[in-house]
Amino acid sequence: MDNDRVKGKMDDVKGRAKRQVGEWTGDEETQAEGTMDQAKGKVQNAWGKLQDAGRDATDKADDKDKNAA
């Protein structure tokens, strides 16, 4: 699993919690910060998934080449 996926998931969870606290307390600034952290986490997680997919595709191609030889 790519490191970006782990960091992204952690930012997403942190943002969710922060946003929820902001909603409970009526603090719009905390709510907005949480939403931004969540968005950042989702993007970072998606980037990590793309990197994993690229690595998997490369590994499969390498395995296919080895088996063909």
C-alpha cells in the first residue's frame, strides 16, 4: 500500500472529526478547516491508489514477460 494512501486516509479521518466538532460547537472556521483536511485527504488517497495501480500494472507486465521467456 502506498504511503500517500495511508496519509490521505488519516487526513480524511482527521478532517471528518474536525468538521463534526465544528458543526457541534457552531464554529464555522473549524468546520471549514475540517472540510479542507477531508478534501486534501481524499485527493492524497486517490493519488496513492493511482500509484498502487501503476505499480501493480508494472509488476503484472514483468511477470508476463518472465513467463513468456
